[in-house]
Amino acid sequence: MQIATLILENPIFSAPMAGISDLPYRLIMKRHGAALVFTEMISANGLFFNGEATRALLKSRQEEHPLAVQLFGDDPGRMAKAAQYVADYGELIDLNLGCPVRKVIRSGAGSALLREPLKVAGIIAAVRKATGKPLTIKFRSGWDHDSINFMEIARIASEEGVDAVTLHPTTRAQMFSGQAEWQQIKALKKALRIPVIGSGDLFDAAGIKTMFAETGCDAVMVGRGGYGNPWIITQALDLLAGRAIQEPTSEDRLNTAREHFNLCLQIFGPRKTLGQMRKHLCWYARGMDNAAGFRAEINQTRTVDEMSRRLEDFFANAE
């Protein structure tokens, strides 16, 4: 898989997700085979005003490279300056045109930009002029069912110099619900000469293989399907190569959950680990016996030592 000058080991990527794709999560996904991992959304306005919390999202380790940095904002000038600021942090810059959350929409960024194709053109042109890094966009089908315009946005992006596009084929109105319309990815692939990355409803290795087969996309981006399930990547790579899929054992789950917990503790310290790892540990336990009881216990923990003990006890004793 190649995006401009960036050559990647395979065509399976880990998606940018606010509150999820932090450094510990990215390291776990990289260690399980993701060829490219993406930061959380980085605010161009936050960088412009030198926000400490925004800059903290750029914390990285060499192990996770190649790394894609995702930017969001609605001002072409600030987006261009942000692209220059983050140029040394990653090998690829991605522009967010798909986030549906209200806070981002109110600022005019994310999927709000789908209603303003001319502004999209201006932002991409400014960023393209500001950096020679491989440049991509991630976007949705349109604002709502009555304003599907992914073809127009993709055409604009291609004309303004992006090197690849990622389509999550749902509308902003659907938020995080509804079914992704994979045929839109297929149509986009037929229409563009640059690589098309498919996203949406990828929850297992079979689904990833099916998306490749049904859409002809050049790569796939795993989002929610990776929650507590980094094995989806290695399983998909095995399936695509004609090898048998190996299901994670309870020991595998213990080792990875422990690894994720320790990475979080090393990178963020006890307080943030306690908040961040509650959701991740609950995801790692999905489908296991007494997962509901474990979730209740984890959500009531008050110290990282207690969380560590509960983690070890649950997974070590799981069947």
C-alpha cells in the first residue's frame, strides 16, 4: 500500500478517534499489525493558541511510526499553519471532514464542512501549499440523506492535491448509528485515480475481507471494531493471505490488557489511567464469562492498584 511517497507494510489502518486513539492505544494497534495509526483529532485553533492540552495529543514514540496526524478546523490559514506545526510529528497529515459531534460542528469544522464545498477547497488548497507531506482527508457521505455529496467533496479534494481519501459512508445525521453504505466506497474507487480507503462497520476479519472484495478499495480503516480487539488486524491479515485465523486465548487477552494498562500508566500516570482504562478493560472482557460483573467492578475501582488486581484476577481465571 502506498500513499504518495509513503510506503506502508499492509493495507489495514487504525482510525483516528477522539478519546480513544491516544498513544497507548496506537502502540497496541501497531503491535498487532496496523500499518498506519492516526492520532486523535488535533485542533488547528488549539495549536494556534498554543494550547497545552492540544499539544499533548501529539506525544509520540518512534515505535508507532509511520504515524498520521489528523487536524480539524474551519479556517484555511490556521489549518495551513497547523499542518506546518505538526509536519515533524508524523509521516502523513489527515484532514477531518467527518466528525459529527455537536461541539465540533458548532465551530464549523468536521462534517459541518460538507455543507460548504468551497470552504473545503480553500482549506485543502491552503494545507497543500503549506506542506509536502502525504495529505489525506476523512469524510462522510454528506450532511444528511437529502444532501449526499461525497463525490463532489472527493473530486474537490483530488483536484486540490490530496493523495488519498477515506470515506466513512454514513451521513452526519446518522451520527454513530445506521448501516454504512459500502457501495459508495465502490463508486468512489471507480471515480478516482488516487487511493480510496474504506471505513465503516468493520467488526471482524471476515468483514474486512468482504469490504475489499465488494468495494475494490485500496485499504481499510478499523475504528470501533478495534475496541478491545486489536486481534482483528492480525486476523484480517491472515485471512487475506489465506492463513487460518487464530482466536485470542484468555492468556492473550490478559497479556494485551495488562500491556495496555501498563503503557497507559507509564505514559499518563495513575489519575488518567484510572479514567481511560475503565472503558478499554470493559471492551477487552466482552464476550467472556461474567464480563458484566467485571465491568461493574472496574467502574467502581478507585486506585490503579485495585484496577490492576481486578484485571489480573478476572483474565487469569477466565475460561
